[in-house]
Amino acid sequence: MSAIEYTIIMKQKTVKIAQLSNGKVPLAEWMETLDKAVKIRIQSRLTRLLENNLGDCKKIDDEISELRFKFGPGYRIYYTELDNIIILLINGGDKSSQSKDIQKAKVILQEWRTLQ
């Protein structure tokens, strides 16, 4: 019996966080509202994005997807993926504000595009 060798090459992702024309960073502002334990859990998940490990996520429409967190009130971070390389994080929220957060994510994405 011969051994079969597999080589898996995984490209790391580049993660960019949207900054608006007024200098504000919606994701960072949202993260500042969270307590330390929650922030650590979310930052750990965001670190895994660099390794192409999105975890629990869902496509909302052609542009917006969400990272879903199964703790607390159902935290969400909305993002878009460009050229299958860049993940742009846009804003965060929870299940109770999901509809409003998705609309906000779309506005942030459009503004971010005008700045590129």
C-alpha cells in the first residue's frame, strides 16, 4: 500500500475595515460598546478570517454577508468579499437590530466604494 501525499495551499485573506470620509470606523465604534469578554471572543473570530476560516456566515444579498455569533443576543458583523481575496468588514449589530444594520451596512459599503 502506498502513501498518498496531499498538498493544500491556502491563501490568507486580507481583512480591511471600512473607514468613512469623516474618519469614523463603524466596526471599531460598535466594538467599543461591547464588554471585554464579548470583545475578546469577537476579535478571536476576526483573527480566524485571516486564515480563510469564516465560520458561521450567511449571504444576505449579492454584496452583503454576515458573520453570525452564537452567543449573547446573536451578534452579527456585516461584510463584503471583493475578488475573493479581500473581506471588507462593515458594521456590527445583533439579531434585534438586524434589518436596520443591513441597511446601514449597504450605506457604509457605498460610501467606502466612493473613497477607493
